[in-house]
Amino acid sequence: MAQEFGKTVTEAEQNLAISDGRVFQKTNDAYKLPTDVNEHSRLDLQHEAIRIMLGGELYQAPELVKAALSPEASTKRRVLDMAEEFPHADILGTDLVEPNILRDPTYRVPPNCSFQIADANKDMKKVDSVYDMKLLDEKGKYIPLQKPGNVGYSHFQHLVSCFTEVHLKGGNLRLQHPFWRSMLEINPHYSYVQVKEVLVPTGPWSNNLNGTERKLAEIMQANLLQLLTAWKASILHSKLFPEEFVHQLAENAMKEIRELPQVVQRYNKCVFVMAVRNENAWTARKCPWQEPPGYDVYEYVIRPLPNE
């Protein structure tokens, strides 16, 4: 059953916008990806890739699971798989919009599984004190973008840099995932912090992949192609770049991913972080978390090309 923080599903649907045939939410300007059926399906595909990366598992340290919180309920398979595998645990999925499965009256949601429309940047204080385990995953670093026509130029990277500019248009781009380990280790409410890093090829470009590795590479390639269409729609939605430029750049980027030559060995770095909620009474952070001195966001995202 869907549970909302003082908001009905009808009201939530009114906070939607359309761009390039994709649906976007308007309640959180910091979230730039679509929130439609296509994006939910892509996240399910990404979830399949994550399971392969973790050796078929959904998580780290399964013996510690009592209750789990997934901040991306639109990745419904992850939430449901956790609920089915741990019938003794309470599993909560949160997202900015209602998950697709709740719109299907014939779909059975396990009794230990629930969903809430919530913003992970604003509403976590309402659920943090309840759930024992946090499951987080994030992607890694990019190499610098070259100018069009220069050796090493990538349409894909150029598109990502445009998506970065869309984020920067709304203010400073904050990336906390490089510091998840230290953030959780100094937090008195969590213990048993674990970090796992996996490098995954973004396509089956190598002849030295075994069956599992090739399947993972093919899934990552399909996921990336779907993600490119989401980025394109988001960039068009921002109106920051000319439409013709965005469409052409996206088309070339997709061709680059589909026809990835073996001399280009692009990887996706996935970082998985897990922490267990301890018995300490929950207290909210008194001051907002700040990046450490010397932090440079462009060590983790593609720096946009300078305006000429």
C-alpha cells in the first residue's frame, strides 16, 4: 500500500512536466532524471546488473538484515526482492513519485513491504530512526572531456558534461558518495560500515569476458543506452542548449556506445556502501554535512567545456 507524507497520489501527479516525451517531477529541482515508466524499467535493468556485481546477492551481510530502507523505490524489483527474501524484515521503498506497481490493482505487494512518496534529501528524518540498514550505490569518476575534433573527444562524455551543466544551473552540485564511508563511520547511529567497489565494462568490447562478465557488460550497455535518452530529455527540459544540438549529440553518443571499438575500454565504477543502524537513540544532525577542505567536485564529474 502506498503511504504519502500528507500528499495524495493525485496531488503528486499534478507536480509533473513533460519533455521529449518523458515525464519529470517538479517537487525537487535537484533531481534531473525522468520519473516515468521507462525510467522505472531502466532502474529495474540496473538492479539486475547490481545483483550480478554482488554475486547474485541483493546486499552485503545478509545475516544482519532486520529492516532495510531503499531510497529509490522506483527500482521496484530491488525493494520487492528484499521483501520476498526476508519475510521477517520490514522493507520500505521511498521515491519522489508513486512506483508503477502500485498503479496495478492486480499486483500483490508482500505484506512486509511498503512504499512512501518521500524526498531522500528532505524526508529521511521521518524514517531514519526506524530502519536498520542503508543500501547505497553510486557510480565513479570520468576522465577529462576533450574539445570536439581533438584526439580523445567523446560524444558520450560531451552529453554527460551537458547534463552536469543542467545540475550546476540549479546551484552547487554536491556529491556525497566519495565520503559515504567517512560520513557513516563518524555517525554515532551506524556501525559495521562496508564498502565494495566494482569496475564494469560498459559494453561487451572485450574478447576475454566469461559468460557472467559478458552478460553484465551487455546489461550495462543496454542500461547506458536507456540512460542517454533520459539525459537527453533532461537537457532539453532545461532549455539550456539548442534542441538540434542536443538531439545530434545524443544520437552520436548512442552510436558511440553501440559501436564501442575495442581500443576504447570504458568502465563504469560502482561503489556499494552498507551500514547497520545501532541501538543508540536517534538524534538529528545539528549542522548540515559539508565537504572537506580541498574538495573539488570536478574530480568526480565531467567538467563542462569552457564557453568560447
